[in-house]
Amino acid sequence: MKKVKQLSFFLMFVFFVMNLAQAKNLGVWGPVFPIEEQDIREFIYQRLNGMEQNGEMAKVKEKFIENVKKHTLRPTSVAGLTTTDNPKTFYYDPTYILNKNIEDHEGNIIAKKGTVINPLDTITLHGVLFFLDADDKRQIKWAIKNAKKYDYVRYILVKGNIKEAGKKLNDRVYFDQYGSITRKLGISHIPCIVKQERKKLQIQEFAVSQEVNNGSTD
């Protein structure tokens, strides 16, 4: 209940600040009198309580919740990704070198500075990753057909509605929030498939337009 009250106050405060930001200077009307200093917190509470009384705050809450739901189902699209007519295959090497010692809670060194580490030496990527734009019907069809070639596929959207894509693909889907994965792997064209090949990740792009024209997604 406490969290609900805190959220309500936060919403009311945000709306109040927005109203102040949109205020216009209408000039001076009538005589000017000295202004008595008022506690800003008291002023805000009075304004917010007024909004609560006239039902204005209920509308703000409803709109805020609706926007959160929409963003949850359709996160911000990853910018800069396009389809391509000249697909290529390239590799990402996750190897990195420690720039400082790694110590345990007692100060014992468990990995020295300069140590070369490749996560794929100890971790195996199970299945493959499909990156695609779920708003592109061609890419949905491509994903459904190509998924049959693998035992396990994890779908990662860069654009589209998560719920609708899940129904079309008949599987759980994920979203590359803020493009953190695609940027890390150097992906610029979709759809593409990422899979482990020895100690590297193979990234294979596909030209959807060519596959559609050929009537195939193989």
C-alpha cells in the first residue's frame, strides 16, 4: 500500500511539473503586490490534492499505466538495423584481456592482470539465436521455416510487438533492449542467425527479399 501511495505521489508530481513547464508568460494584469513566501512542498501538495479531487489525477494515472503496458509489449526499436541484398557471414571473438587483478573477498588473487579469457572455453551456447524484425512479415516467415533446421532457437526481436510475435512463432521471444546485444556483436543487418563455432560466434546474415523472390527461405 505504501508503494502505491509513493507511485501516486510521483505521478502527481510529474504531471504538476509538466503543467508548470507548459505555462506561458501572459504579462502583467492589474496591480502587483508583494508575494508572501510559501513552502514549495505545501504548494505542490495543495495543487496535487486539487487534481485528486477533480478527477484529473485519475486520468493521469490511467494514461501512465496504458503507456507502460504499450512500452512493455513494444519496446523502443533498435535503431540502425536494416535488411540487406548482400548478406555475409562474419565472426565475433569474445576473447578479452583482464586490465587488472581479480580478487576474492579475502584479497586473494584468482585471476591476474593480463590473463586472456574466452568465455566460450567454459560456456557452450545451446542452440542458436535468431535476430529479426517482427513487424516484417517476410522475416517472420523466414524465422518459422529456418527454425526447423535447429533443435533449439531463441528468438530476439529488434522491433515489433512481443506478444504478437510470440503467437506467430509459437514460442517465447526476447527483445534486444537498447540494442545492447546487436551492438556488441557488430550486427547491422537482419534477419541473422548467431551460433557458436568453436571458440567464436558465427553471425550469418540473410537477404529476405531474395528469398521471397525465389519462393524459398533456405
